Amino acid sequence: MITIDHDLCDLCGTCIGVCPVDCISMSESRLEIDNSMCIDCNFCLQVCPMEALKEEKDD
């Protein structure tokens, strides 16, 4: 599961552009991730210049 640290996110949208399944969107000046659509490619983690995205392992 990918989570967003909204305090670090500067809303640049880089992660939106690289997501192959379009599970990241901007809503009310905030990024949202639909983890039910996410395929765990981690492209968003790799391109985030603010390191605002984190991967949390499911227990």
C-alpha cells in the first residue's frame, strides 16, 4: 500500500504522470491514491522529488 505524507507533498503531480493504472489523482488540492487499483509498480515512489510517498507493507 502506498501512502502520502501530505505535509511533504508539494502537489507537483509527477507521480500522477507516471502511474500506469491512473490510481493517483488530485482532489481538493490534495493527492489521493486508490490502493485497490494500485499494482505496486512503485514508479511513483521513484519519481517523487519530495519523498512524500511511502510504501507500507501489509501485515
